[in-house]
Amino acid sequence: MASFRYKAVDESGAVVTGVILADTPADVRRELRGMRLFPERVALSKAASPALADLLPSARGRARQHVAIFTRQCSVLLASGVPIVEALDVLARQAEHRRLSEVLLEVRESVSAGYSFADALSRYPQFFDQAYIEMVASGQKSGMMDVVFSRLADFLEQRRLLRAKVSTALIYPSILVVMALGLLIFLSAVVVPMLEPLLAQHKGALPLSTHLLFALCDFVRRYVWTLAPIVLGALIALGWLRRSRGGRRLLDAVLLGLPLAGNLMRKSLVSRFSMSFAILLRTGVPALEALETLAALTPNAALAAEVADIQQAVAEGKDISERMRGSRLFPPMVSYMIAIGERSGNMAEALEHVSKSYDLEVDIASRRMLTVLEPILILVIAAGVGFIAVSLMVTILGLSNI
């Protein structure tokens, strides 16, 4: 079956829109006539396939935010005893995200047609990832959908906060770097060329710093359009390399090895892994299945490969903590806390403690990175601008005495 969106008119002349599951548009029209509706338009829904705009980082961020809001609202409705079909209908009609609203209407129709809630959600991976689906499926098996959705909402909100902490820590240094490059290019390409004809008349009296400055500005003016395609080609090559399995693992391993940003990313990944693992265990997903899901969803390929190796070792009968002790990516504290959880039989609680601890570490690491990078970048900017200013001023003052 496929999802079809329709626009119809009822017997009183009012316009009715909605979504119906059917095999063909003719089946949709026949079903609408059986409901005493007169179809005006029937079209195959495109909500299941992500549009190009949905692939942009900002669009994905907005989608994650609205999914978190939907999950929290759904947990409240389910806890109040509202049936899932009715809850989906209410939330679909009040959702501010248009495509998510369409998706929820289609999910409602799928559930009404007899599909499980988890299977209906799995058709829309651009909104609901594999971990989300598995948690919903475990809630259906246990009959505790309200509890699962409450934990899911907490999980999504914590994940958004963690992502925001990391991105906020990287935004300020990025802005400083862009401003520095823009200022230096402006001075080199606009200000210095305006003064160069006047100063070039006295080449013999120019100091070495001014000669170096003119050479640098000449290089920028001549080769900036040559360098741009080279940089673009390098970025395309990196993108191609990242699409390959080995290349992505190599690049992600290099990112984790960076002095300041690598430490921040490593701690955020450990926090996210621990949080995700804990919520999967809390919702009844077996540890082996949870590790398989986490290996597929971990954004860093190097860490994902490590999680896949741990999952394989557990499948062979080893303890998780035993395999983690030899890991270069997981700190010793993680394997120690998991070992305590394995002995006590409450690994989810141990992982939650790890997540909270490394969430605090992310805060500390982000502040430390900003504390170190801010003066370094300011000094670099001051050195570049100072070199240009001093080279010009010394030359002008020297020529005024000739």
C-alpha cells in the first residue's frame, strides 16, 4: 500500500483534506465515495522521501527540534489515556513543521489500517532514526508506551542540549577565523594596493617588511582565483574520501586526534553513546541489539567501528567492559562503570552516571577550548594587522624625512 493525500468536498460543500492508504488512486476515489465525499484531487504523498531542502543542516536541526516537541506532547497524551490514533491526529493538526504534520497523518492512517506504530514510523527515517524505532517497538511489546515516550522525550532533549553545547563552543572560534581572513584579504587586496603606487616610487628606501608586504599582496591578487578552485577541489576530494568507508574512518580518527576540538568531540561522543545506550536498555532493548543500533547510528565512523567490534565481542560471549578495556577511544572510566553495572545487574543506571559525568566534561572542555583559542586567535589577528600597519607607517614616516 501507498499513502495518498486527497482533497474532497462533503455533501454540505465543505472542503475536506487528509491521507488514505491504498494501492491506487482509483481505490482512493472509490473509498472516498463510500465515505460520501466527492474527490477533487488525489496525489501520491511525498512525505516519505526527503526533499533536497530537508538535507540541509539547518532543516535537519529544525526537524529534530519538532520531533522532540512531538515526542514530549505524545508522552503527555498517552499518559492521559488518549489512544495512539487519536493522539497522532491531534498532534498532526497542530504541528508547526509542515512535512512532519504530513508524516504524522500518514502514520495515523497506517496505524488505523493495522500496521504497528513502530513499522509506520520506520517509513520516515528523515524524522525517526533506528534507535527511536526500536524504543517505540519495545514500548509496544511491554505495553508501556507512555513511559517509553517520556524517556524518549528526555533523551531527545538531552541530545539536543549536548549538540548545542558542542556547536556553541565551535561557533565563536570559527567566526574569529572568518573575520581574520576577511580583514587580512581586505587590507591586502584593497588598502595596500591604494598606497603601493605612491610608495613604489621610492623602492630603494623601502624597508624589508614593506617589500614582503607588497610581495604578499601581489601573490593574493594574482593567485586568489587560482587558489579558490584548488580549495574547492580539495573539499570535493575530502567529501569523496568521506563517502568511502575507510576514508571516513581515517578522517574521523584524525578529527578525534586534534589537540582541543578532538578532546571536546571525544567527550561529547562518549556522553551521547552512554546516554543512548542507557535509554535503549531502559526501554527493554537487549544489550546486543542496542550495541548493533548504536554502531549504525554513531556519527563518528571511528567510534562506530569500535562499537561494532564491541558488539561482535559480546556476541562471542565476552563482557562489554572486558572488550572496552582495550579500547583507545573509550576512557577507562566508561569500562569501569559498565563493569560495575554488569556486576550489579543495573547497567543502564551506570551508563546514566557516565553520561552525566561526561556531559559536565563537555562543558569544562568547551570553556577550556574557548579560553585557550580566544587569546591565540586575537594575537594572530593583531599580528597580521599590526604587520601591515607597521610596514606602511614606517615606510610613510621614513619617506617624509627624505
